[in-house]
Amino acid sequence: MSSSVLKPPSVKHKTLPGKLQHIWTSIDVQSTAVLMTLAIIVGLGTGLAAVLFIKAIGLVTHFSFEQGLPQFLAPLGPIWIVLIPILGALISGPMIAYWATEAKGHGVPEVLTAVVMRGGHIRPRVALVKSIASTFCIGSGGSAGREGPIVQVGSALGSTAAQVLKLSTERTITLVACGAAAGIAATFNAPIAGVVFAMEVILGEFTIHYFGTVVVSAVAASIVSRQFLGANPAFVVPSYSLVSAGELPFYVVLGVLSALLGWAFVGILYYLEDRFDSWHIPDAVKPAVGAIFVGLTALLYPQALGTGLVSIGQALQGALPWTLLLALVFAKLIATSFTLGSGNSGGIFSPSLFMGAMLGGAFGYWVHALFPGFTGGVGAYALVGMAAVFAAAAHAPLTAFLIVFEMSGDYRLILPLMITVGLSTLISQRLRRYSIYTLKLVKRNVPLERDRDVDIMRGLRVGEVMTHDPDVVYGDASLRDLADALIQTRHHGFPVLDRDGRLLGIVTYDDLKLATAGGSGKGLTVADITRRDVVTVYPQDPMSKALLMMSGRELGRLPVVDPENPTRLVGLLRREDIVRAYRHAVLRKLELQHEKETLSLGHLTHTEVFQIPLAPGMAAVGQRIRDLHLPPQVLIVSVRRGAEVLMPHGETLLQPGDTVVALTQQHVATELRRMLVSGNQIPANPVDGNSASGLPVADVKERDRV
């Protein structure tokens, strides 16, 4: 008997000795207790990673700008400050290009892509490459934040833990969100903001279902970071408050300015990213080219290098002149856009806070100079501007509120914060629908919808669903030929090609009916009535994009074309294709859910799940399940028939090609297959040297009720 026939889905624990095997098989890895334990482990691991990352950046920064490279490069004069970001980019660029391209940019879009398209699966190497590349980028002066890399590292840790334990997609995504929350909590010493960031940005929803585990992970990370980095707020901020109600209109103006700055930041960053992506030079050297502009900016304004946290603290203290504050807004905008747009690694959180603090400080300087009697100081406007610009760029107002509160430890500016942040977010959403995090997903045609139907179709591409080699008509055919083709194929429309095979457009029954109304249409060809302004899709496009196109324009079919040659037809996506794909996706989802539940039951009962295919000639073929007289040690959990998954009951008739999925013990499964082949009954209590007890007799009745 072939050993490949009776194969449980997972037998890794078989290699564990004695007691360890018993402990492993008794653990339900899908349980809430295990999930909470993993959330704590992910939080602790992310917190430790954040501490090491911050320390490493400090060491590289010290070598780059204090003791090391400055002395070596001193003979070059001031130009040395231009060379250091280039040297760092020459280290980080090849790492990203050759080891993990997901480490490119500011990290969070890659996490969102993993959540939306891959069920939260992130390659483990991403955590290592992202942290090392970002260390060299930021430490050598690259204008980027620390939080993006740590969010990606934490998410990768959570995803890796889920993959090792083969957790469900839902639990995998939960652990990814735990890692993201832990990253923000550890980097900024802001656990509440970390939780809200994970819910608002990563998950896109606030539910109790995720809340508990995310909170636990953020707290664990914050404990670790406070132990090693201290428990003080990120910035020492003087006591600020709203001086008078007459000051609120100025905060409204600041909200508008912040929205415009956030909008400009997103636009410039992605404009440069598109330009660098389309530039035909090796990806490994593109960050070094961007670093040239970072270094040139630093010649005038060295404060724009790195995270800029020191300059933010000075702005909050009101210690910088307004001219420098205003200049640093644009210097940071340029430096960050070239750093991340060229493909280097870092985050956008800190740069957004930096630009907001400088904008708010410059604005507050003039407001207070003109109306000193009823306006607050420069630092108050800098503090509010921090939150407003980040909210405008990220479309995450709740995270913006809380990050400022926790980083400053001051809650007395709540009214100005609410007005400014709310207004900047609203205006920014009107100017651009997508945030700095989601715009990259849109450019990649990654669906952002979170409803159940789109979720089911999320993993499918157009090329997997479309009709290959569809029926077509040629443009020089007569309308009579078109009518005959419609009758013969019973289609309602066709793609139209010219004799060279180029796509001309789409023609439908309605087009033919309109052209021949009243006896007209004589002498016309199909090309004369073809709709040429057709909407097309590519094979690699997600199905959610095609669904939105078809529903929004009430289309019955979409031509699928070659991305490199949009006139070459490679397939046709029809409504029938979508219905069939949706049905298969639903069945597959039910099957996976059913397998997960039966595997969990197997852990609880010390049994395993076996799949036994039925071939023609087996004794069980043509029998009903109740006629097999199965012993109580066997539980038939499902019968797979083609693309369908049948829930078995006593009257289920077994057919050739069916796969019986049974929950039982190894030795009983061997006897079960022998019985299904030959018809011999299984002994009442088969043993194989292990006195393992079977399922209780009560389970037989439960099985028959399924």
C-alpha cells in the first residue's frame, strides 16, 4: 500500500520525542490563549528589535557625522557632507535590490499589500533587510523616519510566527497588526497611538475582535523600549494651552496650510518615485543618485538630514527663528522625497511630524507677533502643526491626535488639535482620495475594498478567470455574418479584430440592432458599428478592479490585453466567468474553513485528518455512508467531489473520484482504507501496539446528523 495515500496535512510534530509530541498535539494553536501568547511574544520581539534598531542608528550616525568619516573626509572641505548620504545609499541600495525589494520605500504600503493580497504573509527576510538597510540609510543622513522600518519589522515577526504555526488567515492578519502596533509603541514610546495606528491604518476598522491582542502587543513592546530607552516622552514640551477662543480661527488657517503641505508631500514623493522607477539604470544605484540631492540640501540645511527629532524638539521649544523654520519645511520635503522616492529605506512618520512642526512654528511666530495678547507661543502652533500635517498625508486623524499627546505628555491643546487635524484631514481627502500609504497600493492595482465579496475574490487575478481564446469577429465582416455569429454562439457581444489581429473594440447585439433598425445598415461592416472606446484590463490585474469597472459602467464583458501591446487580445472577461470564479472562491473558502475546524478538532482528540481517494472498483463506490457500518473510531468530516465540498450524512452516496476526509487515528485509517477497497469490516477496537482509545460512541450519532 502506497504511503502517499494516507497522508495527514501536517505531521511535523511526529519528529518530536515522547512527551514533547504529546504536549504539541494537545495544544490548539488556533485558540485565543495561544493567540494572546503570540501577541505578547511579537510585542516583546518588536520592542527589542526597536531598541537595537535605534541604538544601531545612533552608532552609524556617530561614525558618519561625529567621530569617523568627518575626520577622514575633512580634506575635501564642506563637500564631505554630500558624500556621506551617498556612501550610505551605496550600502543600503544593493541590499534592497538584491535581497528584499519589499524593504524599498517607507514600509507600510508593503504591509498593507501583504494584508490585502497575501493574507498577511510576509517573507521573514524582509525584517532583517529592512532594519539593516534603514540603519545605514538614516544613520548616514537619509531623510526618513525610524517608525516605518520598525512597523514592517514587527509585522514581519508577527507574520512569521503565524506561518510557522500554520495559523488561519484571520489570525495571521491579527498578528501582523500586533507587530505594527508594537512598532509604533516602541519607537515613539506611545502604546495608545500604536494601537490606534494598527486599527486605523493597517486593519482599516475598529473592532473588539482585534483590539485585545493588539493592545497586549503594544504594551509589551512599550515595556521593553521603556526598560532600555527610558520612560520619558519623546519631546520635552513647555506647557501650552488655548489662550482664548479668538485664537481658534488661526488654527483653522493652520489646518488649511497643513492640508496643502500634506497634499504636496504625497504628490512630490510619488512623482519622484515614478520617475526613478521608469529610469533604466540598476535599482541598486538609484538610492545613491537620490542621495546626491539629499547631500546638496544638507549643505544649506543640515537639520534636514536623518529623522530630525532634535530640530522638532527645538521648534516645540520656540528656539528656532521663523526664517529657518520656513526654510526647513521645504528642505525636509525635498530631502525626504529624494530619499524614499529613489528607493531607499525609511519611514514617513517622522518627516511628516518634522514638516508640520516647522510649518506650525513659522505660522505661530507671525500670529503671535501680530496678536500677542490672545495667542499662544510658537511652540503651541508647532505642536498642533505636527499632528495636522501627518493627518493630512496619512488620512489618520486619530493616530495624529494620540501621537502628539503621548510624545508631548500635554493634553491641554485638545480643542486646537481637533479643529486643525480634522480640517486638514477633510481638505486633504478632498484634494486626493488616497493617503500616502494607500496611493502606492492604488498604483499597483491592489484592491482596498474590505467588503466580503471583494475579500473572497481578493486573491484572484483576471488571467486566472478570463476565457482564453474567446470567440471574435473581424472588422471587415458583414452585419449578416455578425448576426449569424450571435445566433450560433448565443453570445451577446464579441471583441472585434482587424486582419492583423489587432483589437479594434467591442460589438454587441444592441449595436447590431441599432444599426439595422428600419432596414438601414446595408453595406456596413462590423468595423463601422464597433465601439472603439472600450475599457480593457490586463491579466495580472486583481479581479476586484475588473468588478469595479464592470459594475460602474454596466459592462457585460471586458477585453483582456497584453500589457506590453494593448492592441493584442489575450482573453475576454465575461459575467459568466466572474460568476463561476466567485462560486469556486466561495467553495474554496468553505473548504479551507472546514479543514481548519477539523484540524483543530484533531488536536483536541489526539487524532489526525486523512484524505482517502475513491477509485472505480472500490467496494465503497456506490455505497451510502450509513451502509458502511463505520466503527465509532472513525468520523467522516467531508466528501470532496470535484470543486464541491459535501457535508456528509447517512444518505450520502459515494462516487468514483470522491475524496473521503476522515478524522481518526493512524492505525484506524489504515484499516478504513482497506475496508473502503475490499469491503471488509474494521475490527471493533483495532490496535497497533498503542492502547489508544477511539472516539466515544456518542460521536457516531453526531456524525450521522451532519
